Amino acid sequence: MTKVVVYTDGACKGNPGPGGWGVLLRSADGTEKELFGGELGTTNNRMEMMAVIEALSALKRPCQITLHIDSQYVLKGITEWLQGWKAKGWKTASKQPVKNVDLWQRLDALVSGAGHTIDWRWVKGHAGDPGNERADGLANRGVELALRQRA
């Protein structure tokens, strides 16, 4: 199984507002790929999720992934909350609809159905981690892209 190191990040100028997502993929042989994109009316949490979705979607065969993420929302959602939400018909413990359910369902399908082995690692954002800083820069490029498309 190919080993891949992934860094993801999301950015939003206003919450909601124009947002972007960024991904840095690094394979075991040192090959790197950068991905980014954005949307006009979105939230930071949605962009954090889109970064992970786009990263996993870019991998065309099952991989052994070390995924670095600075979003506690996405990390806890995928590792702690998801199974309960699914068991409750996509409702929270307080019986409210899960926010961003469309993206959670997409992410769940990618995590459970693509054959990847994923080691989820939280990294503190804006703290000098080189991979996270690059993903953050890509996410900000995604915001700029979204803003240019509006013009």
C-alpha cells in the first residue's frame, strides 16, 4: 500500500463568507501535489471538511495515509461523533440535525469505502508546522480563487 502524508486546511474570510480549502499530498518517494479551491458563501468548518474530501478523492487507489489536520471539528467528527450520528439517523445527541450532513456523508463514504488506512493526526494551526503552513497558504489561494470568480 502506498504511503502518503497529507496536510489539509480550510480558510474563511467571514464566517460565513468566501472560503477556501487547501491540500498538500506527499508520497513516500517525495513527490508532492498541491490542491486548492474555494466557494463564496461558506463556513470555515465546511472548508476544513472539503479539504479532507478533496485530499481523499485525489487518491486513486487505497493508500496508507497519515493525515494532518488542525480542525478539532473534523477530527472529532470523524473519530468520535460520526457513528453516533449515523445510529441516530444523522441527529445530534440533542436530537438536532447534524450540521454539514452532506459533507459528513461524503467524507464517511470516502473514509469507509475507498480502502484507505488513515492515521488522523491533529496539528496546531498557525504554529509553524511546515506542512500545515503550506496547506493554509493553499486554502487562502482558494479564497482568492473564489473571489476572482465572483468578479
